Amino acid sequence: MALKIYTKTGDKGKTSLIGGTKVPKSNIRIEAYGSVDELNSFLGLLRDQVGIAYDTTILKEVQDRLFTIGSSLACDPVKESSLLIPDLKETDVDLLEKEIDRMNEELPEMKHFVLPGGHVTVSTAHVVRCVCRRAERICVLLNENNGHVEPLVLKYLNRLSDFFFVLSRHLSKELNVVEIPWQPRI
């Protein structure tokens, strides 16, 4: 028999962190790993769209790292050291930086802000970037409110949003979409 997906334990607005600690579903820690989960889902949508315009191997790797981050955020920080949770590594940030640099070498110099749009895949990359920035802000807020977030998680999410911005520009180039410069009204 298949495992039931519903447990009914959350019907009164509480959920359990990894380690068993019960918290309200409104807890900022739940918001943090929920935002990372949302980011991962939008990234899956982007990965399904990029086709031949980008090597999806790296996107799949990022999705795996987002599960690692989500696991870390879903842990009771008091009990985390005794749990077997995968770790993020500095090499994960290095991979993003190398990929950002590689894509940037092929792109024209940016002379102004770029409006999202021009192709559904480019727009999706911008949505992913924005969701990533929100997840980062919530993790920073959690950390500032004594919710402990590993510094490497914050660094990775910061670099990841930069990666998605450069990826959106790279996708514009690969899909032969003209970037739309933002022209401020004077």
C-alpha cells in the first residue's frame, strides 16, 4: 500500500521541523524553506523551457543544492548538529561564479537596466531571479531574528540570483531576443 500523503497533523496550523520540534506554519523558518521550495519549482519550470539554449545539467545541479538548503532550513537549529543533513560547500558557490563568468564573456556590456521580457523563457528566468531574491531576503530576516542560517546558504542564494540574471541575458542572446533597455522617463 502506498504511503498516504496527508497526515492531518497540520490541520491546526502547526508543522514539525526535521528533528520533531513543532512550530506554527506562520513561523519565519517555514516561510524561508517554503520560499526555497517555490524557487526550486520555478527553476524546474525554467529548466523545462530552456531546451538547447542552455545546458540544463547546471540547472539540475542547482535544484539539488536548493534541496540541500531546504533541508538545512527545515531543521531545528538546536538539533541540527545531531542530524544527517547534506551540506552546502564553497565549491557550490565557485561553480555559480565560474558559470556567471563564462556566460558574461559571451554577452555585450550592459549599459542600462534591462526590462524582463521578449520571450517566455527569458521572462521565466527573471521570475526565478526574483523568487531567489525573496528567498534570500527571508533567510536574512530569519538569521537576523536569531533563527540561525548558515552563512554559506546566504552567500549561495546571493550568488544564485546573480546567476539567474546573467542566465536571463544569456538566454536572450541564444534565443535571438533583443534585450529591452529600461529608458527612465525624464
